[in-house]
Amino acid sequence: MAPSRPLSRFWEWGKNIVCVGRNYADHVREMRSAVLSEPVLFLKPSTAYVPEGSPILMPAYSRNLHHELELGVVMGKRCRAAPESAAMDYVGGYALCLDMTARDVQDECKKKGLPWTLAKSFTASCPVSAFVPKEKIPDPHNLKLWLKVNGELRQEGETSSMIFSIPYIISYVSKIITLEEGDIILTGTPKGVGPVKENDEIEAGIHGLVNMRFKVENPEY
């Protein structure tokens, strides 16, 4: 029997990164978008993961890279078509995540009606914090998230402001995509998204629980 893989290092072996867009009304307004009746979903590859100690890499084809601060929900076991009432039973823990976004590329994709893959799914587009066990967060809808760039506060939000709750999101996603142990769902970003450039330092945290720090670099290719 194969040894169990530690959930605390989900980024080394987890397969799927499922992202939810437009889940905070204030961010929807700042992007001049419409609030929808169902979540907007997109995917990142597992090569998007960046653990602390590694840099965020700017995609060479973008001139406007943005940070988006998000709570990530790490799945603790396989989940298929879970009812909303039982959805939290499948959660193994949490992580703070960044959905790095090539905003200029995304704007072009939107104009052309194309998927957001080039804007959202590039290598090193999903920096993640240390794993936070489920037991340390009794209520994931009662967290304060923050992000600074070079010491300046850029994003600050509360998970209580989510449009779609975490149980709803897990249930909704699992009816479309079978979720496996170690997969993560990014639950959307509050307002305050903005640009970063080479050599910027991003620091972010879940108040009272976890902090993370990353440097932005150009790739060596």
C-alpha cells in the first residue's frame, strides 16, 4: 500500500486548482462586471503552484500583472456531487492563495469572448501559504484577509462578504468536476486588486492565522 501523502504539502501532489470568479460584490463593482446567479469557474494547472521561498514569475507576454488575494479550500477526500449540507465534511484545511492575473491579457480575452487561460493559468500564477488545518478555522466565513505590496496595504476583506458560501461552492463544483484529495478551490477575491512589477514584494495574511511573502521576478527565458 502506498504511503499517505501529507495534506500539509498539497501543492506538491494535488491535481486540480479550481478558481471561482466574481464572489465578492465590491470586487465585481471595481471590475465593472455583473453579479451572476451562479459562480464563474476557471482552472489553473498544478504547475501554477508557488510555495513560499520561490518567486512569482511574470509572464513574458503581459505588461500588467495583478494580484488577487483569495482563501483556498483544500479538499481532504474525494468529493463527487456533494450536497451542500454535507460539503464541509470533505474539507481538509485551508491556505491563503494569490490568483495572479495578466490583466491586459484577460481584458483582450474578454473582448474576443475567449477563455481566460492565458491570463490566469501560466506557470507560477498560484502562490500559496502554509497549510492551515480545518480544526484551526471553525468558521471560514469569519476571516479577515489582507495583502500589502512593498509595505503598502492594497487588499483587505472579510470572507463573510462572499456572494456564494463555501458549502455552496463545493457542492456546485463537485457536481461538475470530481474533486480529489489535495485539490484546492480558490474562493474569489475582495476589492483592491492591482498591479505588481519586477522586484516588488507581496506580503499577505489571514489575520491571526498565517502570513506569506513573495518576490516578483521575471523568468529566465
